Amino acid sequence: MMPACTDPDALEGLAWLACYLTTGKHMAFYTSFGTVLLLLAITAPAALAFGFGGAVMARSRIAPVSWIGRTYIAIVRGVPDIAFFLFFVIALDQAFEWLRHQAKCPDWDQPIRQGNDFVVCAEAKLPLSTAPQWVHETYGFALAVLTFAIVFGAFAANVLYGAMRAVPRAQIETAEAYGMTERQTFRRILVPQMWVYALPGLSNLWMVLIKATPLLFLLGVRDIVYWARELGGTKTPQFTDYPHGDWRMWYFLALLVFYLAFTKVSEVVLARIMARLTKGQATAGGEAQRKAAA
Amino acid sequence: MKLHLATAAAALTLAASAVSAQDVIRMGTEGAYPPYNFINDAGEVDGFEIELGNELCARAELECEWVTNEWDSIIPNLVSSNYDTIMAGMSITDERDEVIDFTQDYYPPTESAYVAASEDADWETGVVAAQATTIQAAHVAEGDAALLEFATPEETVAAVRNGEADAVFADYDFLKPVVESSGGELVFVGEPVPLGGGIGMGLRESDAELKDTFDEAITAMKEDGTLNEMLVKWFGDEIGQY
């Protein structure tokens, strides 16, 4: 904090506001924007990877593999997000600890389930209870990324599955006629061409993912909505140097601007990607591009 | 867990107990219920329970670290061992005692009160706001008033300010500073209701030794008067003392 901010009661107008907006609490608020962006930057490719894997499995000719892919898509798409985030993360965390417990503490003689309690040996805790706070926070963040990737991966899988089927049959037949193996056809023809069909669906998912980030707080990660709610709430003079009324509206207005700006930028970028993917494709969009160029 | 280990280790070797002595007790709180616990201007947890918890840890020679968690999932995360204690203004009730254990109370049983925007507000049969899964919410649900639940204490008060609810029902000591600083906008209405068996520290049922450690420290603080000093510091002279 700036030295001038030692006595906020004496300040007025802009000076007060400047001090108010630079408290440690506000700094945490600004940092949380970075947290959200980082989450998106990691989750989007991870979810895409889950989606790609799910789609490939679902269309596999080996029945059990196909079942796994289809079950993943069906279950995750069917369960409400909030139930998934409340239940699944605790279950996931316990599953990891249970596995570590089996590996690290074979001599443990007490039950892991003691009534309501889930108790593993100290060495199996994840992270270790001796670990510094940032490790706990990073672990929570990693769990959040994994959960988001699994949830959005299922939707992405469905989009990609449809996109793979949308690639014109003639393209595949031509590849086969050239003597390409099934694997070559998949890599050289199917995958490069499917993106143009997948992108509208994937861009929807991206927009939904941006707006789903407030679910982070359910996972113990303090995101921008948590801080906006916390900072905007009425502050009584007993507990702060900067008392104010209910300012949540202003904080949420700032969030609204942030989300709108972010989704607008996304739209522009996605439109450019779409134009690039359309190039030379056997779609109406590709045809229009060819005519415009000619 | 860590204490089962601690005793086993102490019985076996000195070296092993030296390792477990470095164990960190993770203390869960909500961080949204002043003066019990809240986030201060610096963005750190602060409040009566934070000061008390740190003192208890110092007396028990434990290293403690504070973690904030949303009220709704504060008990599930405790029993799942994501932290080891709850100090979040949590009243000792029979329902909660079935799931977790409590130390003796460190904050005496007090009254809950209604606050409304005017003296003639209908707190008996109107719409009353309370935080979800609290003893106050349970009390309102039993009465004639319509219960309006919110996830955070702040929202329950905001509901009265913006007219969504006729009154808010919460701990008297939470509402007192809110009413005092509202400049007459909010007033206490009706009679205070004694609820709950005081506030205690919540622990896993399997963590009996940690519970005993904190119980001992609380008893010591009650006996030498330091707990009373802390209560007066955060809640004023009206607060019940030990």
C-alpha cells in the first residue's frame, strides 16, 4: 500500500478511491482475473484432448472401447454441472488419496472409512499436510482444471463425434482409392477436414466455459465472482478502514464488462479461425471463398 | 490421522515423533461472518475466531494454517480430511454432532435476533432471510414465517435492505455491528431467541486426540481469563463470559 493511505478516514474523493482500490484485498481480486485466464488457457486444450479421445473411442469398431467412449459422453452430459462439481471433486480427491494410501501405507491397521470420516495415513495425504499453502492451492486448481476438462471434454467429444461423421463420404472414398490405409485416411483426410464442422459447436463450448468459471469457488479456488461478492458486500466501519454500503452492483458491473469484452474478443478470433479452416474445404463456406477469390 | 501417527511414532522412536511434530493443522473457516471471521483489508483472514485459533495453536504448540471454504460444503470437506478443524461461528447442535465432533464451546450460547428495515415489519409471518443450513434457518422453517435462504450472511442482510425479505434472522453479535453502522436504516425487531449450545470447534470424529488437545487449551484460556478478554475485545461488554 502507498504510504499516503495510512489514515483513510482523512482522505476524500479520488485519493480515497485510489487507496481503496489498492488494498491487499483488491490486489487479490485483480490477481484472480489471472487465475481465471490461466484456468481457461489450460482447460480449453485439456478439454479438447478429452473430447478428441472420447470421440475416437466412441466411433471405435472395437465394441468395449466404443462403450467406454459412449458411456463417458452420456454420463457426464447427463449429470448437472453443479452436482458434478460438488460431488465429483471430493470423490476424485479421495480416490487419489486411497490409491496413494494403498501404495504407501500397507501396514495401516485402521479402517479408511470411520463413520463419516475419510481417513488415510499422513504420508498418503494429497497434498501432504506439511506442504506449504501454495501447494494446496495449486492442487485445488489442478483438480478444478481436471474436473472442467472432464465435463467440457464430454461435450466436446459429442461435437467432434458429429464432426467426424460430417466429413463427406466422397473425401474418404477418394483417399481409399489412392491406397491410403485407414490410419492414413484418419490422419490426413478426416481430422484436418472435421474441424470446420466442429468449430461452431466448439466455439459455443468455449463461450459456455468462459461463463462457467465462477463454479471455481465450489472447488475452493477464489475466483473473480467470489472476490466481487466479498468486496462489494456492505462493509461496516468496525472491521475495515474503508466502510461502504452495498456496492456489489458496481463490482458485478465490472465483471459484466470483463466477460463481455472477453467473449467479444473470442468471437473475433473464432471468426478468423473459421475463415482459415474453411479455406479449400468442400463446404458451402469454402465454395463462397473460392468464388470471392476468383 | 496425523495424531494416530504421532502417538504410534512417539511410542516407537524419537526421530519419528520429531517429524510428526512439524505437522500442520489446517483450520477451516468461512471468512464472511464478522466479527467471528472475515477477510480484512489486506485480504487475510481476521476476526475473533482467527485470533482465538492462533492463540490455541500457540498454547498447544501446533503449527496452524487457515483455509477458507464456502459454508455449504464446510462439513463435507472436513470429514474428507481437506482440513482438520472448523472455526466458523458454527453452533453446537445435535444434528451436526452426529456427523462431526465439537470441542467445548469457546463462545457462550447467545441469542439470535431479527433485524428489519422498520419497527413494524412482519417478522412473524412474513418473509425471513437466513443463511442456508444454519440453526437460524432451521428455526425460521419451523415457525410461521416464509424462509428465504442465502449462501452467505451478507446476502441475508442485503435481502432486507432491498426489500426482498421482511426481516433477517441471524446471530445477535453478527447483526449488532450491521445495525449500528446502518444509521437507523435497520433496526432490531421482536424478541431475541436463545438458540444452539454455543459455538465450538468442529473436528472429525476420528480425531479424538486433536479434540482433547484443543479442549485443554480452551479450558486453560477460560481459566486464566484470556478468552473473556478476547470476547470483550471483539463483541463488546454485553457479551456473556465464562
